[in-house]
Amino acid sequence: MPDSPAAPQPPGPGPPADDTTAPMEPRPQMDAPACSPPSHPPAVEDDFQFLLCEGCRQESPNLKLLTCLHTLCLGCLSENKPVGQCPVCCTAIPQANGIPDMDNLLFTNLQARLKVYKQITSRGGPTCSRCRGEAALVWCCECEEFFCAKCFEDHQWWHKKKTHKVRKVEELRAASAHQFLEDNRKSCNLFCTSSSHPNQSPVCSIYCQRCEKALCCSCALLDNQHAPFCDIRSETQRRQEELSCMDRELRRRRSGFEATYASLQGEAARLEEAQREMRELIRQRVEQLVRLIRQEEEELLGLVEARQEQGRQELSRELRHVEGVLRRMEAGERLVEKMSLYATEQEVMDMQPFIKGSLQELQHLQLPVATDRGQPGDLSECRVRLQAL
């Protein structure tokens, strides 16, 4: 088998030339293996289960991020009963129709990039995105397209003044899905939203701390209302670090909620044990009586149930509340982790304020006041009646 050609590189900037003298990239070797199997097993589906809807566990192009930081598709939210609360942790959804406004851009974009990776590692391999006929040899992460040798030459000609990052399909097949997602994060895809750019919006590289929005160099220089400035990468890094700090604080507070949850579970077990013991005592005493007083046995059992029902309902409500908080914290930790690993700057800029608000709400939650619910209710009346029997 011949050696694989080096990864094609885009030509450096230079003066324009006519069609006869234009510099062209060497065509990739066509005798290179087109679809050899990857050197490692394909990405395990379980590695990316976090991208699925947490309700139906299916992929969806319409994923919504709730204030509790759980992610659900529109289908699950539309069929959710009762409307207005998260089906995972029962947290209220502020929107009246039960459909959050915030899209989970990170998960949606990761799903799209994973589909590209599945094309690369498929048995037949990807085909050229332009001619649709030839097997693809390279992938341009800027254009997000596959190219055969001929179309790659055309691509290099039209983009000879730009530096597009291209890699051979064979190299991508040899990499893991995690590596593919990390390598294909674009460094900057924020565009200026000013109305002064009617034709094509330039890429933003400056962040105005007063307006809290990204600007291009022209808008920053021409409009004296914007100040102070910082680099857009510094701002996205600051936001990412802010989320990480909040995540560390939540991890510290989570231990307290876990301890409370375990305590509540213990109290529930003691309550059930006390009820079981009383039932057994009642049955042992009633079995000594004659059939004429069987009705008394049922009344005593009903009395015990009534005494314990109030405590059981209160304990059940607290357990559901604490369990919901823990699930929200788990969702927050998972989302911040995936943002740190895979989020583009666009996704950080769009999603960070929303996630920050949810995490701040979690930080302000107070632990339930621990009370002694392990003791059974007042059973003195029951004991008096047993003594009378």
C-alpha cells in the first residue's frame, strides 16, 4: 500500500494571478485507501447519552433548556402533564405554555457534528459535498464540507486568500469522536449585529462591557458610546470561568443536600418500621380475641393509618423537593462540564447568562429544617383500647 499523502494545506496569501498562472494545491493521491476501517472502535453511544432528550431519550433538533437545567425536546414538553413543570424534577416552568424560550445550542450543535463524524466512520465513507459522486478525501471545518481531489483544488483556488483548516478523511477516521468534536470547535463565529453592515456582517473580536455585547472593530472605533473594551476571547473565557466557579460552589453545597436526603430516607424507614411494629402488635393481640371483635381489629388498624398519614405526606413532599434539587444540581454540573469541553464561543455567549441565572437560583436554596419525624404519632388511644380488650 503506498504511503498516505501529507494533509493538504491551504496556500499562503499572495498576489492574485490569472487562470493560467494561479497556484494550485497538489491533488491528494487517489490511490490512498478510501474507506479503511478506523484504528479504534467507533465512539460508544453511551459516551454521548447526555445529548439525548431527558424525557424520551431520543435525539431531537429542537432541544429546550429549562431553568432547572434539564434538557427536553419539544415533543416531551408538548405532551408534558401537568403543564408548567419539569417532568424530571417537578420544577416550575415560567412560560405559561410550558415551552421554555432557551434553546440548548450546545447539545443541538454537538448532535450535528456527531452526524458528520458518523459519516466519516461509516462503512462506505463520506462522498464529496460538491460533486456528490466521488469519495471524499478531505474535510474543511470552515466550510463544513467534504471534498474529493478535484473539488478540493477548486476549493483551494476560491479560498486561496483565506486559511481554511482542512484534514484528510483518513486522519479523522483514526481519531475518536471526542477528539473530532474538540478539534472542530471554531475559534470565533460571532458576527456584528449592527445595522451599519447591510451587506455582510464582519466577525466580532471586541466585547463592550458597558453594552454587554460583541462588536466588530469598525463599530468599536466609530461609536464613542462603547467603552470599556476587552477581547471577545477574554470575555468568553471569563464567562466560562465564572460558570466553573459556580459549579465548584454547587458541588460543595451538594454534600449538604445529599446528607439531608439520606437523613430523610432514614426517617422514612424509621417511620415505616414503627408502623410495621405497631401493626404486628395489633395483629398479635387481636388474634387472641374471638371472632366477635374482629371489627375492633380493623378500627385499630385504621386508627394507626390515620395517625401516620399526616407525617407520611409531609415527609413525601420534602423527599420529592430535595430529590428535585439534587437532580437540578446534577443537570447543572453535567451541563457546565459539557460547556467546558465542547461549547463554542457563540454557545457560551448565548447560553451563559441563562445558565448562570439557574445556578444562582440553586445557590440560594436553603436546606430543609431537619425535624424528628421518626417517632410514630400519638398512639395512646390505640394502646388504651388494646388494654381494654
